[in-house]
Amino acid sequence: MAATVGVVVFPGSNCEHDAVEAIEALGGTARIVWHGSADLGGLDAVILPGGFAHGDYLRPGAIARFSPVMEAVGEFARSGGPVVGICNGFQVLTEARLLPGALQKNAGLRFLCREATVRVERTDTALTSGTNVGDQLVLSINHFDGNYLADPETRRRLAEEGMVALRYVGNPNGSMDDIAGICNPEGNVVGLMPHPERACDPLTGGTDGAVLIGSLLASAGVRTSY
Amino acid sequence: MIFEAMVEIRTRPGISDPEGATIESALPRLGFGEVSGVRVGKAIRLSVDAPDEAGARRRLASLCDALLANPVMEDVEITLMAD
């Protein structure tokens, strides 16, 4: 049976359909989950998509953290379920403290909307299991608050526990240690600023994201339903 | 007792502040070249019902920690304006 991936929609999310398209094109089943629902029954993985959840008011992800769905996402993650936050979804995961650190404004003065190359640093994660360390992928980035930072203790922990999943080749936004995506120590919760779901069809300029979304479907498939 | 409060949220030194930097870069052209160190933060006014000032401060600090500020990037200053 195909893995079913829940794609959470907050008021202001805008990449949920890109995620649904990518999941279904790769043979998975996608289900939109409204942020007000706390029911993740029947799902094998969860994506928090890009956009501007709750208008990014206060800070990106700050209000979304209190949406009813986030308690269920936390439980799902703690039970080992694959959870991936893309762009605004990554910001939500850090605000919800499911991943450490924070995303500050880009080091330049600009919103960035361009391609970026990332290098795979870790392969035993929900998003990178189908890749090899050192693989380089071209993905689009589309953000103003993508400049990852963490306090010195967290920075040390990221290195010691291998929590950096993806690094930029040519840092676009000032991100600490070129970090493009991180994971929890177990590897089942991953957050990244680039958009793999937008790079799954040659029509949109590239297919380097397909191996990442495909990895998520594989991680979801090897797990029994929640 | 109702306490009127102002919560000022400042980005920590070293944290990217493109809004502040953009304002500062416009100043020389406007004839304010002597102004520097522009940092943009947030000011939130709110009221809190608490038995006393210490209680109001405790609740506001807890609110800042839970929602209003991100401790990785921001510092807060709480000012109470009791009447």
C-alpha cells in the first residue's frame, strides 16, 4: 500500500499543493490536514509546507506553533514518525522546539528567490535515505528568514550528533556553518529551507528534489501506520 | 488589578536586521549622516490582570518566553505602567 503523507495547511500556507503534486507523482498518497485538526490517524509521514503560516505575524512560525495540529505533530515525531518541515515549515519546527536553533533574516537585505546547491551531509534521515553523502542537489530557495543560527552549545551538539542533513554549496543567506537543513539526532524530523517539492518535475526546472521526496515516501512506507 | 505594560523586543547584537540597515543606509541622503546604530525591534502594548506588580511581571515574562520573543534571537524588556 502506498505511503500516505499528511500535508498540514495553516492559514497562509502556500506550498501545500506543490507538496501534494510531488508526493502523488512519486507514487505516494497525499492528504491535506487543516491546522485546526489534531488527528493524524492513518498517516505515515507529515510535511509542514512553505508559505506564511498565520501571516508570519510576530515571527515566522511563532503562532503556528500553537495550532492544534502541532501537539499531534509533536507526538507523531516523538513516536518516530517522519516529519519534514520545508521553508516556513522548518521555521515552524524550530519555533515548536522540535528542532533546535532559529531562522533569522537573511544576511543580505533581500528576500531570496533563486536556485541554490546543497550537499548531503547525512543519509540516515527521513528525507535523505536515498542519497549519498556528498551528493549535490540543485533546489530552489524562496525566503527572507532563512539564515540559520544557534547558540554555541547547540552548534556543538549539531556537530557532535551529526544533526546537519544538508549544507549549502555557496552560502546564499549567511546561514551558520552553511546549514540548509538539520534533523533531530534520530533523523526522523528534518527541516530545510530549500524546496525539494518544487524540483520533482522537469517542467519546473529540475528534478533534484525527487530523491528527497522519494526518500520521505520510503521512510513512510517502512513504518506501520500511526 | 490591571497593569498596563509595554514589552519591547530587541534583536540581539549580531542578529541580522535588514530593516534597520536599510533605514540607516538612507540617512546620509536625507541629511542625517550623524545618526547611526539603527536597530528595528517590536513594541507590544498590553494589559494584564494580576494581584500585584511582581505577579504581573512574572506572567509577562512567561508570555514572552512562550510566545512573544524567541530567546535564540531576541531580548525583551518589560515596562509596567501601573496607574
